[in-house]
Amino acid sequence: MPHVLTLIAAAGTLDPALPARCRAAMEAIGATPGTPDWLAPGEAVDIPFTGAAPELVTAAIRAAVGAAPVDAIAQPVAGRQKKLLVADMDSTIVTSETLDELAAYAGLKEQIAAITRRSMNGELDFRAALIERVGMLAGLDVAALEATWAATEIMPGAATLVATMRAAGAVTCLASGGFTFFTGRVKAKLGFDHHVSNELLIAEGRLTGRVGEPVFDRYAKLATLTRLATESGLPMSATLAVGDGANDLDMIGAAGLGVAFRAKPVVAAAARARIDHNDLTALLFAQGYRRAAFAGS
């Protein structure tokens, strides 16, 4: 069958009766579902289908699932396992917004976090909002960067996602509107092949309040995705992009599988696929990996 629906829940919490309910919901909109294939018992299951567009199936399944903490992704079967991963960092690969956490050392976390929230939901121009926030940190000692990094936590599933895709031959890149100080360290910790982001300018051990030009924004993220695909000889259909903020929308829209991960409302509404309830290993299930094939399993 040309398409597949993947249902994903936290380990052991996927109702065994849910696939049957979803098959009925698919049939109600004219789709013909096939036999469920469990990628991980009680955690993730594939239901192949034909006869309806993935977008229609996704909408029908979300209605059928209701409030249950289950993510659903429908997509073509062909080329499902991607060969390029481009991931946002803040609130995606790491659990926090590193600029907001850095601002805490200047006593400005709430003020800067408020601007971040509006920027990530598309209410403010990203470049202008970044320059404004960094300007508020002028004079901050660079020791705050090290303290922020020491407190930064990796998103559950991130290490497994990167390791599993690299083991399967995929190229991986961290593309962030944040800063090289953090993306370089995350790259080294998780084994990303590449990292690209903004540079915080420093003089005499303190932040100058300026960002290096050009600013790495939503257009640069898209350019990074397309450049790496071209360099790797890949069609865009073979790419995966994931992020949570408005500056991720262009790369999410262009990727073969573009995923809004625990995303801001404007991003969740626009993305063809989204993960609201699970950790980043959901992106492996979405590509058809079985739990037993995850790195470290």
C-alpha cells in the first residue's frame, strides 16, 4: 500500500484496541487500511492504507484518538527512512531556551523569555527580536555561558535519534537560531555531523551585546537544509526537519518529513506532521524503525 499511518504512545500505554478504532475511522473517509504492524508492542504501530490522502487520514485519526496522549503521522511509504536530519536546538534537541537561561544571570530571564515566546510564535520578526534580546545582555560575564551550559539538559530521545540515524548512514545537522557556544557543545555531546547557528560577540571576557552577521534566521535554516541535501546528492523527499518555533517553519515545510515537535501553536497548526506527546524517538518510529533497531537497544 502506498501510505502508512503510525500511531505512537509512551512505552506500554498504546491501547491495543486503538488500531481497530483507527481502521474504522479510516474506512469512514474512504481509505482502505491494511494489517497493523507493531514497531514496538504497546508503543508504536504502523497501519498501511490506500484510497485517501495522508492529510485527510491524519485529521480523521486525531479526531478518533481524541484526548489520548497518542501521536499520529500519515505519510507515503516510499522513501520513508530519511538520509538527512536537520534539527533545531532550543526546546527541541535541548529542553530549554538557552538564551532565556543565559538571561537569568543578568536578572532578565522573564523579560527576555517574554520576547522569545512571541518570536517563536511568529508574532515578532526573528532577527529584530534576537538583536534586541542580545543587546539587553551587554556586559554579561562569559562565565554565565559556561554556567548555562552546565545546567542545559538534552531532550529525551535526542541521543538515540541522532545515533540511530547516523548508524543508518544519514547526515545530521543542528541548525539553531541560538548560538555557536551551545550548538558546538551539543554537536560534540550527541555526535551531530554539522552545526550552524549565531555567534555571540565577546570582548575582554564579556558579551558586547551584539550578534555576528549575518544572523542565522529561518531563511538560513531552509538554506542549510537545501544545501546539505544538494551536497549529499539527496532529493528533498529524503530529508527530515524538526523544530518548535516560527523560525523553523520554512525548513519544516520544505523537508520530505517536516515535524513540529511540542511546538508553538502557529507551528503546530502549519506542519504536516507533529509530535505533541512523545519524545524524539517518535521520529524514528515515524521513519519505520523498530524499537529493536534503535541505537543502544
